[in-house]
Amino acid sequence: ALRRFVVIDGEAMRAVDLEVSGRLKVIRTTECVGQRVGDFVCYHLRWPREARIAVVAGKGNNGLNALTAARVLLGRSYTEVRVVLAGPLSELGQEALELFGAFGGERSEAVEADF
């Protein structure tokens, strides 16, 4: 059973994201987010390692966070992690994509996305 979590709207999340990124810098923030997503999947959801997980990566820092979370899950022995790119490849960090691939990750480009 999931515990109840506070859900905030996009505007509030952008404010939090800007403040945290400004204080910690993007790479450190991205790694923290990726680790926390991995913790959530492992310890709260308790999904089995063979669970099929799709991670949608948009543009900008949120896309980097998604790629990092996917890489962390692969590093924690989840075997069916796939990233769907919901934005142009040029708007994602090439280094994050390469790291995800180095961990055995696969990606798919969304055929059509209306975000």
C-alpha cells in the first residue's frame, strides 16, 4: 500500500526546482533526484527487479533527472528499464544518455507527443 504523498502543482515545483538547482547546481541535484527515485521504487513501491519500468524524459533538467533515475534503477539490478524521449534529443544531456547506455539502457523516441 502506498502512503499518501503531497502533490504540488507545476508552478510550485518549478520554484522548488529553481531554488534547489541554484543551491546545489544541476549535476548534484540530478544525482540526488535519481537516487531518491531509485529509493522510492526499491523501498516504498518494492517492485521486483524484473518489473518493466518506462521512464519518460522530457526536455531540460527534468529530462536529465529522468535519465539519471533510469540509470540508477539499472545500477540497482532492475533489468527492464526503458527511457522514452518525449522531446528532441538535442534538448537532453548527451552525457546523461551515454551513461544510461553504458549501464545497458535502451531508449525509444516518442512517435508523437503533445505536451
